[in-house]
Amino acid sequence: MNSLKKIINTFRQGSREPNREMVLTLTEVDEITDKLVSRIEKKITALRTLSAEADQRIAILDGLITKYKNIHLPARIDSRPEEKNSRGDVRMLSGKGFSPDQISRILDLPSGEVELMLNLVH
């Protein structure tokens, strides 16, 4: 850091000779400090990147929540329909643009079952 360099230079310009060990120690501390500051700056950059990625994912999830809230689901989805009615719900949600994984979570059905229903429809 600059302040340590100033101290070292002050000793060098002074009337007496600085203790060589002290100058070496201060120089070493200065080098270590510079390395630590550099590492901290890299960590800050990485955290900013992670924060931006998290913000993007939050925006995507907000969009999915809004999309889910805007579709009018039949009452039977909320009451966990019988097996024969699930197929119609899967088709309806698929037609609204939901992925099999999303449909699986919405209807609380195994993803393999949802995929099977979608494959039987197509």
C-alpha cells in the first residue's frame, strides 16, 4: 500500500539509517496486502456476477409465476383430480406452453408420468 511505502521512504530520507529488518518486514507486509486486495477485488467481481445471474433467474421465475397465475385452471387441479382427469390437465398445461417439468410440479405428478401422457397424446 502507498502508506507503507511512504513510511519506508521516510525512514530512508531520515537522518538515521532504518533498521533493515523493519524495512524488509514492511515491504513484505506491503506485498502481502497488495495480493490480498487483489484477491478481494476478484471475489467482489465474482459476487457481482453471481448476483446478476441470480437476478436474471429471479426475473425468469417471476415471469413463470405470472404466467401460471394468468391461466385459468379448472377447479379439479386444485382438488387433485382423479387419474383419468390428469391427462386433460397435462394436455391443457402443455398447450399453454408449460414444460413437462413445470407441469409435473404444478400437478404434483411424477415427471415420467407427465412425459408418458404427453407422448400418448402426440
